[in-house]
Amino acid sequence: MRKVSQLFLFVFFLGLVSSCAHAPVISPDLRAKVDPSLTFTEVLQNSDAYKGKMVLWGGEILQVVPQDETTVVEVLQMPLDENNKPKKVSASQGKFFILFRQYMDFSPFEKGRKITAAGEILGTIQEEKFKYLGGITQPYPVVLSEEIHLWKKHYYPYSSVPNVRGTWGYREYEGILRY
């Protein structure tokens, strides 16, 4: 009986420890190329000076803008926590754009969803280069996506709005996408 209880405790603690471990959000190879000393504020002030540098940024999706052969995602920047998940903050440092090399299905990129992206800085956005972005008066950094991570959208039981399936606690897709 004692061996059974010891085995149960061992399995319980093993499960507890493994549930606390987080899978890497971005691949280690790409993470090694990221310049951690480069802040969003520095790049926002002069994006063209940092062309070609790799960054790891995150935030909340504002809109998706399909182009002829590419897709652009507008993101409200948020600082990342220790798991590289965007943290909810009262004030953002600005916004940036993620450019995908190909046109893609943008249905998972709904407004308000958290995203973490690793990629190369292309410089600032130029309105004439992208359709449907009218009214841009300030230069914003553009990141060419290498990998992204879409975070699950959580529905809380005390929310006044149920999710699309009409049940509480439904969770949608989360994962790494490589482009």
C-alpha cells in the first residue's frame, strides 16, 4: 500500500511540475538572432536606422489589412512578460505592423487577440506602398514576420457576453505559425 501511495505522489508531483513548464513561444534558433537590447521606443523613433535587425514584439491586434500578394497586421504594442505573452498595460508605446510574405487566411487574426511576433525590421510603413491604410500621419515600424504566436482568447465565467458556442470557458486555437 505504501508503494502505491508513493507512486501516486510521484506521478502527482510530476504532473504538477510539467503543467508549470511553458513551451517556447518562438523557436530557439530565431530567438538567438533577436537583439534583446533593442527597445520598441528606440525603433519607433528611427525605424530606418534598425533595418535588418531581428526583434521580438507583441501586442493586441487592431486590424488585418489584406494586400494583393501579402497580408499586413496592425498591432498595438504591449510589453512582453517572462513567457513572451503581451501584458495588459494602461498605456502602449505605439503601434507597429507585421508584414507576411504571402496573402493568407486572416480569420484567426481577429481584433483584440494577443500576438507575439519575431521578425526582421523593414523600416517604416509608407502609405503609398500598402492599400487600405489611409490616414497614416506618423511613421510606424514594419516587421517582416518569421514566426508568430497567437494567444488563446479566454472567456471568463463572469463575463456578460457568452462566446460563440454559447458555453463558458471555450478556448480557441493557440500556437506558433512560421512564415
